[in-house]
Amino acid sequence: MYTVLKKSFPVQACRLGEDSPLLKRLLEEKRIVPAGPGQYQVFSTETDGVKGEMACDGDFVKVDVNGGVYPNKAAFFLHKHKQIGENTYVQEEQCLQAWDAQEPMCDEITFLMQKKGLVINRQSNDRYYSAPLWGTTLFAARDAVIIFYSITRDKQGRIMYADYNFVERRVFEKTYERIG
């Protein structure tokens, strides 16, 4: 594992269930699709194109530096972002842990495989990683990076919980800096 700095820069985002030009456009483009009362499927680059990541009214959808969309839970988004304009926010810089296929296996990845459903498919470069995240199965290429948003350990140092996601390599290179 290594440490990365999530860089701070403006992003476009909208809150699901609220009226905004950005949300209207993403719905028209079918990048966000209603999935029942107050529920949506968000078609990020890690979805299979058939079933999107599940999000609800009140959650936010961000547009990444490559134009891809992905959901954020409201509490996380509001805690980590400051609004600077209509549908424009700045996320605070933060240090996070990361892992990719070039790194040796570590306890955190073993935990994800044993307890969180992470699968590493060494036979595929396009769907090297898969995991049940955001109410669907997400996939990522071999060059993607696994970012840990939080890791909780007990008093003996055993991992009890880990919050993580896949980050496409092109997005990672634009939005993160390796610092350790």
C-alpha cells in the first residue's frame, strides 16, 4: 500500500431529487436513470452498462475530470466539499491509502477479498477487479487503483471495516498524487 494525496480542484456535482440543469442533462443523456421512487442508477465507468450504481434522493452525483459520473452519499459529500458556484464544488485535499496490481499483496486487500467480495481476475485486463459496491457489481481494469477512504482496526490491529472504491488510472493520474 502507499499514501496518496487527493488534490483539491473544482468539480461539477448535483444533488439527486433537486432541480438543476446538470441533473436534467445527465438524466437526458441517460447517465443517470430513475430506478423507482427516490432511487437512481448512476452509470459510472466501473458499471457493466446494464445496471448502474444505486443512489437515492439527497445523494450527490459528481462528474469526474474525464466526464464520468459517480455517486457520493450526502453526508460524505457535504462533509468533504464546499460549494463555490451553481453545481460547482471544491473537495478538500486529503491523504488516503491506495493499492494497485503492481504492489505486493497486503492485509487490506486480503480483507477486501475475504470480507467485502473483491475478486481479482488475473485472466482479464479489462475486468481485473470486481466487487459488490453501490448496489451493483463494479469492474475495473488491471491498471486501476483501489483507494481506501477509511480503514477501521480493533485494538489488536485487525481490520474490522474498510470503505474503498476503484479509481480508473486516467482519473487517478489527474486527481491524486503519490506521496509515500
